[in-house]
Amino acid sequence: MTEWVSSPKMADRHPEWMDILCTSLRSETWSDTLNPIVQKILNNVQLEEEDGVALFNEPNLFELGKLALFHKQAMFGEKAYFNSNVHINQTNICVLACRFCAFRRGPKADDAYALTIENYLEELAKFSPYVNEVHSVGGLHPEWTVEHYCQLFQRIRSEHPHISIKALTAVEVKHLAQLSNLSIKETLVQLKNAGLTSLPGGGAEILDDEVRAVICNGKESSQEYIDIHQSAHEIGLPSNCTMLFGTIESTLQRVQHMLKLRDLASQTHGFQCFVPYPFLPDSTRLPMAQLSTGQEILRVIAVSRILLDSIPHIKAYRMNIGDELAELALQFGADDIDGTVQQESIMHLAGSTAPLSHDLKQLSKLVKSAGCVPVKRNTIYTEFEAYVPPEPIKRLPMA
């Protein structure tokens, strides 16, 4: 049951959030290191590279977290969002071999798989009564064209009309366009007409081509990632965006990555959620990676909330960082923890130990433990309801 609605652009943000934020900022005394940035915000001066680097270098993590929390509360109050979703990774066969990826397999590998449309629908049917979104990303299959995915999405729409389809990263869209001899926009239009609801943000990694040459050589370039999402936004397909951190990138490259996303969001208003997630090293080929501590993860989330004023939501992706850090991140600027997920392959093959068995009641408990109000949302942040867990079934006393 939908209790309230919002536009895709606002995505439930308070329309006067900047005024609310300024009132909160004026109520505090800020350190000498953070005060110049606070003054810029109060004077409606957009933060730039040097400010982002200063935020990453801020010695007081808790004060940084407070600044991010004020941003979050100005936008959404105490609300924290999640949905009912399932991840179905349609194939692990991929023509690329990114060094950080533990999921990809060659077509002749013993554990390579490619779900037929019937296989996929059989899997989705197991979860259909409990979810409102299917999230599908996978390898770049050497034979599947846009026609394959259009047939899949049409079947999902026909057999599970209540389920929204969030699928295909930017590099998957590029691959389909090339295989199908179509432009990016033509590919996206066909997919949208077949039932695609939105694009996930995966594949951004770090939007710096020198870094990409090392960690994901052969993937789309930084500019191609931006261009593909811009094309999606222009035809009315909203999307998420991501950042994989903790490989070989510098602080400046992280900041530049965020600002590229912010600039596109300011232009198109099509990015709805930013999802930063740390590199997980298991079963990958990136020995030079710099692994992120819990404090670093919270710092990235806080900085992203402060810098990305044109992107409504910041996700604490619990499938990657775990429940405990996700709960803490809700006090460091994050406002979303994804969803029930049910099953997931990519992060867990890379080393994630986050539980897959969460239902809405467990997610709401996590949100409440963080001092927030649980809100169930749809995929594109336009329909919402305050989530009240069902009352426990009372057992009758034994005779």
C-alpha cells in the first residue's frame, strides 16, 4: 500500500532541504578544518576538488560524520529506505576478464552457466510473491543480443507485472549495442519498451582511465559510462551510480569520480542513488589493492553525502559492507540499505559474508537500531510507505 509519492527527481527529498541544512549547520560550532567548507555550503557555493580532498583528509571522522548526517536529515529526516528485491545474475560467462572480478568465467569453465529465459523465470517465480524488484547483472555473454533481453523482459512483465526490472550495467548495454549493431540510445529504447525500469550503477569502478587500464581493461571508458547513463536519463530511464574504492585509486581520483557523477546528475536529474562499495579481495587478481578499513568505508559514505548534492540517495550497500557497518553508516550520511536481496552471487564470490536471508522485518530492525524510521520504497523512489512489522503470532497456552 502506497502512503505517499514523490517525483523521480526529488525521490522523497524535502523540497526545502537546503534551508533546513543551513539552520542545522548554524546551530553547531565547527572545527577550523571543516569550518571553511561549512561556510561555502551556507553561502550556496558548490564544493569542488580541493574541498573533497579536504573532507577525505579531515582528521575528526565523527565531526565529518555529523556534517554528513545533517545533510541526510535535512533531505529525509530520520527515514531510511529499503525494498523487497531479489538478485538473479543471468550468466557468469564474460568476454572480459577484469582483475578485480571473482564472478566471471570463460565459456568452457566447469562452473560457467547461462540461464535460459525459462530457467530465469523459474528462478524468479520462487521469489515473486515476496519481492517488487528483480536486479539482474551478469557477464558479457558472447552471443546474447538485445533481442534476448527484450524477450526476457517482456516475459517478466507478462508473468510478474508487479515486479520492476533493474538490469544491465553500462558495459552490458555497450556490449548489447555492439552485438546488435545498434546505437546506445536505440538499444536502451528497445529495452525500455520491453519492460526495463531502471539501470543499476555497476561498472563505474573509478572513472579514471589510467586506473581502469589496470583493474578493468577492456571495459567501457570513463566517458562512455557517463554517456550511456546520460542516454538512459534522456529517454526517461533513471539509474543508480557506483564507486568501487580501495583498489589502486588516489584520494583525488575518488573526488574526481564523484564530481563527474554530480555534474551529470545536475544536468539530467537521472541518478537517484549513489552506491560506494569497497573492493573485496577474495579470489581476485589484484594483489596491489589497498584494502579499506571500517573507518575508511564510513568516511567515503560521509564525503559522498556532502559532495553529491544533486544525487538524492546514498546507499550503505549491506551486501558488500555487512549489516553492522550498514547500520552505522546510517549515522554517517547514508539513507538506504538496499533490500531483502534473497540471493546474490557477485559480492559473495568476492568475499562478502552479509546474510542473504533478510526479510523486511529484519531490515526494519536494523534501521530502528540505527535510530531511523524504516520506509519501504519502490525501485525508482517514487512510492513509499512507513514499514510496520507484523505483530508476532501469539501462541495459545497449552492445555
